Amino acid sequence: MAVQYLAANRFGLGRRYDDPAIDDPRDWLTRQLAEFDPAPAPIAALAGREAVAAAYVDYFADRRAMRETEARAPTPEGADPEVERLSRSDIRRHYVDAASARLTAAVASPTPFAERLVHFWSNHFAVSADKLPVIGFAGNYEFEAIRPNIMGKFADLLIAAVRHPAMLLYLDQAQSFGPDSALATRMRGRGRRQAPGLNENLAREILELHTLGVRSGYTQADVTSFAKALTGVTVSGLGRGAGQRLMPADARPGETVFIAPLHQPGSQTILGKSYPDTGARQAEAVLRDLAVHPATATHIATKIARHFTGDTPPQSLVDRLAEDFRRSGGDLRSLYRTLVASPEPWAADTAMFKSPWDWSVSVMRALKLPALGERQNVAAMFNQLGQPLWRPGSPAGYADLVATWAGSAALMQRVELASRIAGRIGDRVDARRLAPLILADALTTETETAIARADSPGQGMAMLFASPAFLRR
């Protein structure tokens, strides 16, 4: 059982070139829970939420002005001014800067287990930058909503994720108005047949993906009632229409606010419990109950167990994690400690393939030299590898299954990138000396012999990073 390799790669993100030997893997992992820095330097240096929102304000103003110009002077055939404008905008810059900061933080992190947990929860509460309003906010969402909350209660993590502009804009909550809200009633009274209406996207995904899970007993009526409880929660300064005109005068762009005239009045019944109309606190009360529901405990336990064991997680591990979740009220540090102490993640085979993100980070952690050069295009690299950052294309996130990442085409892309990295580094790193460090007790005689017999240092390096042990976690 290759416990050192599993500690560094299954639980962590790969060994760094300067890491000492892991003498006590379980102790090494649990210590990281207290040592985790939610705002390391590369992330702390980024612009905040208000700056991202300001970039959208400028972009939409520029788009309106350009459309007026284009109406007078049509764009030449074949040109796409919208794509060009977006590529030059600060929105795109915020995305690219955040992607680079995420990679830099992961590569340098002394707490790679905690970093893996950040990435796990970011994918669990997935947003996708395929949608324009999410592009600039995607990194800020992970850094402000996910990172500061992964060591606390699940309820606080859930609420922070749901209330961030990225989630509200991605699932159209910012356009959801109570059908009997003061605003909708007033608009109908003015003769408008089609008043702003209810959007159930966020409520449905919270129940199906973020908390209870599918086939857990909730009904369509629960979805609708929950969506009504969520009305009134919106984002300041990033839209037009009646909702934005009701914003508080002191609301900053990108701020999550509650607008009472948009809220559906009255109590709501969800999963058999009635929640009185307490304004903004109504939805929070629902979220806090969902966060500690027994079905949520099982759903979260199953996802974590799958991530750390394989496609079909052992039921014994799922049951143990779910019991910890229920007993502790969703205390996440307790859940992680139970995971590390359990025998199943340490006994499972290494059939699990690293995702493109995991593999790339582990390559860069292994090398003292910058693997991609000093000016690396992080976003473009992960597009090429098949895992665009913060762009899973679905609220379900990237599938955490072997088949997702084990295709032959995907593996060939890694082999090609490994060869390019090896070619750039040349003979400055000796793969024969590096292999025992980063593969540790997973280094096989076959891999060691193949690297030793390589025709060149670069070929040996490429063989190391494309070896079966290195590709798996």
C-alpha cells in the first residue's frame, strides 16, 4: 500500500520538489486543517468583488455605445465585435488573473490537502463562466465564498455560495421576482399583462445538487415554495429594469442585497415545515435546515467518499462520513478528520485518474523551474487539456468519475504537454533523482528502469510525468 504517494496525491496535489518525507501521512494531513491559509498572497493581491462589478458596468456601457455606432456603420462581414470587445475587456482580465492566481497558490501551497478541498467544494457548488455574467466573477466566487468557509460549518459554506453574485447571476436568481410581490402587483395594476415572474433554477439546484440530492423526497411544490422564499435576493448594479431601480442608494456594484418589494409575501412550506415571512431571513432559515438534513449528510458523504476512493465508494465509508456529518451538524473539519482516519481511502487501488487540473498542478509542484515559462497562459492551457477553469458547462460541475478523464485523447494531450515541458527544461532536472521523490512508495521497478534507459534527460522527464503511477491518484 503506497501510503506516502496516496497522502501526497489522493489527498493532496502532488509532492513538491522541496517537500520532506511524509513520516506520518495521517498526521501530516490533519495538521493542514489548522494551517490552511484562505487568502495566500497570489489570491489576496487580486481585485475584489466591487472591481469585478465595475468592469461589467463599463463593459455594458461600452457595448451599448458600440451598438449605436454599429447601427450607423455595419461591421465588416466575418468580424464578431462582441467577441473582440469581451477579449479586450477587464471582465476577461479578471478571469485570466484569477486563473493564474489559483494555479500559483496551488503549486506553492504547503497545505495541498486543504487546497484539494477548496477545489472539491468549488466544483460541488459549480458555476460556469460559459455565461457572460459569470466570467469575471468565477475566480472571486471561489476566493470569497468557498475558500474562507471550507473549515467551518457546511451551512455557512452553503449560504456563502448561494449568496455570491456568481451563483445568483448564473442561475438567474437576480431576475426572480415573487409573482405576488409588491413590484409585480404594482406593474399589473399599471396594465402590464406580463409582470416579472418567478425563476426556480437556483431553488432546484440547491435541492438537487448542493444539499439533499436527487430522489431524496422533495417535490415540485417544494421547489416552487423554496424559489418564492428566495425572491428578493439580487445583485446590485449589474442589470436594468424595475429591480435595479429599487436598489438602496448606498448599495455598491456587485453587492448582494435583499429588495423587499421583490419578495413573495407569506409563509412557505418546504419539506413539510412552514417558514414564516421574515423577509431575507426566510430563505436563510430554509438553507440552514437543508444544510443539516439527513439526506444532505448522505449526499455530501457519498460525494466526498467517491472523490477519495473511486467511482463506487465503499458503503462503510459513506455511512461513517454521513454519521459524522449528522452528529456534528455539518462540521467540515470533523468530516475531514474522519475521512483521513478511515481505512478505505488508504486501501483503495489507484485506478482513479488525475483530472487535467490535478495532473498539471502535480507536475508543477514537482519542478523547481517554472514548467511553462515565466509568462504562462493558464486559462488557455486548461482549455487545451479539456478542463477549462470554472467552465464545467453545467451546475453539476465536472463529473468525478474515472471515465471523465481517462480517455485516450485526453491522455495523449498530457503526454504531449509533458514532452513540451521536458523539452523546455532539458537536462536541468534529472528524472532519475526526481522520480523517487515524487512517486515515493509508488515507484515501480518498471518505471524506474524505463526512466534510467531514456535516450535523453528530457525523454526521461516526459516518461516520468506520463507514467501510470503519476497519472493516477
